[in-house]
Amino acid sequence: MKKILVPCDFSDAAIHAFRFAIDVAAMSGGEILLLHVVETPVSADTILMPTLYFEQEMLDDLKAAANVKFKALKDKWLKNSDVHVSTFVEYGDVNYTLHQYVTKKKADLIIMGTKGATGAKEFFVGSNTEKVVRKSKVPVIAIKQYVKPASIRSIVFPTGLQKEKDPLIMNVKQLQDFFSAELHLVYVNTPAIFRSDIHTRKALKDFKARYMLKNTTTAIWNDIDYSSGIIHYAHEIGADMVAMATHGRRGLNHLLVGSVAEDVVNHIDYPIWTIVEK
């Protein structure tokens, strides 16, 4: 968590994410890359060759306005902090630009605000955060409301009890260590994929031992579907964060199958840490 990229559209959710990022960077000795992306319209001169068109004067005005807002944010929230914050204004598609910046600036974490998405919008479009979660090359922490990182002491880590890939487990253990938190390993039983408690308890115990998880509880939760189970279990134990992998499904496969991590991001109120499992 040394180079934290924070997308900023100056909404309340984005400001919550910026404040959280300041605190995380202060704890890690890291820096923040604060990025505002102006989405430019597309003018289709021909069907096959669409071109981007925007008056340069208007672009300059938008950039100047963004820089004024950046200064106001820094003046307000960095008064008593030594965290270094660099600001950037770019033009184009938000998600594409964000992923390009991760590579260009060698960011190792994205912290971004989310308002979530519901109903038809969620099914057909999804929130910007959900799209970033699906494709990000680095872990993403999605924030709806500001919380102090020091208050994160309980992290839910759902597992399907398959053999998880080592990078995922390593990242989750590092996350747990960073926040000095208790990890809650949970298996969600659903009508569609059901297994007996006696076998599941043993599997959870073996999983915990295999990956040498410390300060970790295990639990089985029964629910109507996997996403609901994670959300309800996290609420039940008063968790402060959920950590999970996403498989980054795209296109028709995503619409038909969906992604549990993306569903949880859209429907839970406290920080969600996600990573694309490759």
C-alpha cells in the first residue's frame, strides 16, 4: 500500500475514499495519486471511424476547475498530515484511463468511492467501481462511507474451500497484518451448492492449517445464495471489512453468471477489498 491510486469525481463517495486513503498512506508510509478523469464525448464522423471531439478551451476550463477542487480537498483534509498527494487530470474513458494509470504510475492499490448500482442499471451497466473491480491488475478497496482504518479489526474472508491460489492467500494475510485484524473464514452453504456441516467443518479446519492462518475463526453460514450469505454473515458478526477474489467475468458470461465480489461491492456499506484471481 505504498502507491495508492484514488479516482476522484468530487462526489461524497470519492471524498470518503480520499480521506480513507490518506489514513492508509499515513499508516503505510505511502503516497496518493489523486486522479480526475473528464469523460469526453464521442463524435461519430463515420460509423467505422468514431473520433473524440471536444473544444480545447472547454477542456482547459474543466482542467482548471478540477485543479481548484483538488486544492480545496488538500487544504481541507491534509492539514495535519505529511502524506504526499499528487494530482492528475486526464481526458477519456474513466475505466480505461484508470487501468492505464495503474501501469504507468506503478500503483499497488486502488481506493475508490462507490454508490453501488441496483436493478436494471446493475444488470446492464453496473457502477464504475464494479467495472474497475472486474478488471483491475491490483487490489481494490471500495468505500461507501468514510471509516478510520484503525477501526478495521474484523475482516470476513469467504471461501469455496477449493484450493485457493497462493497469491490470493498471501494478499489476504498481508491485509490482515496491515490492519491487525481478526480474520473470519466463512463457507456459505446454498440450496444450489450444499455440503454437510460435518465435512465442511473439517475442510475449514484443514484450509486454515494448510495456509497457516493465524487469529482466524471459521464458520458455516446457510443462505439463499452466495452473495446474500456473505452480506448477512458480515452484518451478523459486525465485520468491518470483506476481503474476496473476483474472477473478472466479462460480456455475456458476466450478465448470465455475474460475479459475487461485484454483487457484494454494490450492496454492502463498509469497505470491500477485492482482487482479480488469475
